[in-house]
Amino acid sequence: MTDATTEAILDATRASVLDFGIRRTTLTDVARRASVSRMTVYRRYPDVDAVLRDLMTREFGAAMAEVAQDLSGSNGRERVSGHIMASVEAFRSSPLMSKIIEAEPELLLPYVLGRMGETQRAAVGLLTQEIADGQADGSIRPGDVRVMAQALLLVTQSFILSGSIAEDVPPTALHDELSRLIVAVLTP
């Protein structure tokens, strides 16, 4: 849980990133925008990278939580499919994600090629539970839920990060195809 000052710092970081990009965001600018001293920022964060990690975790975690909350009441397969499809839309329409992909996509490489971030781990945890629920209600095929969740995360990431490079394919058709892929993979 964060306090009001940390939230102000994260809000200021978000505004700075959207205005200037990540490379030009400084802790001095963040402090000014948050109306706090530089020392206040430095007490919470050793550098810009640390505050950016917290910002991405907050922003993307909130998007995931909102999506998950809207998907209660359906069977497991419908929840998994709905969650993934809504997540793709939420991330693709996120101004922060769009700015990162457009201006500084290399910042995402550690989370695509090297290690999982907190948001990715949270997504796998949620998918693991939803897949297990779907297996229990018979709407999802048997299999190792952790492996299935990881595979779905990898597919979802590619649609979020690379969907815009599909040539001569309307975004709605690509969206529909992802939905078909998910259902085909999960159906018993």
C-alpha cells in the first residue's frame, strides 16, 4: 500500500513520461511536479528506473484488476478468454504503454526476453486460478495450469506489443483471431 506522497510521485512520473518520454524524465522534474522536495523522492526511490518500475506495476496492475473485476459470473473458459481479450484492449489503449512502445520499446525488452515483472507474475497467478476454476467446471481441458497460464501470457504479450505490425489486417480481425486461438487452446 502506498501513501499520498508516493502516489503523487507516481502521478508526477506518469505525467512526465507522457510529456517527455522515459529518457527525459528526471527525479528533479518528478519532485517539482509532485510538489515535494528532491530528497523526498530520493528517500523513496534511488533512481528513475525504480520509480518507473513502481509506476508500471501500479498502472498495469490496476488495468488487470479492473478487467478481472468485470469478468465475474461466467465459466472458467469465458473468464480466461474475456480477461485476456480485455487485457489486450486495456494495455493497447493505455497512454503509458503506447508511449513506451512508440518512443522507448527497448525498455520492455527485459520483461520480454530476460525476466518476469510483477505485473506478469500477477497475470500468471490470475490466469492459473482462472484455468484451475475452468478445469473444475469442465470448461477448460486438463493440463498443467501453470504451463497453460505461462503460454497464454506469452501469446497475449505478443498481441499487446506486436499487434500493430500486422500488415493489411484490420485490428478487429486480429482481435477476433486471438479470441479464437484462446478458445481453441482451452476447449476440452
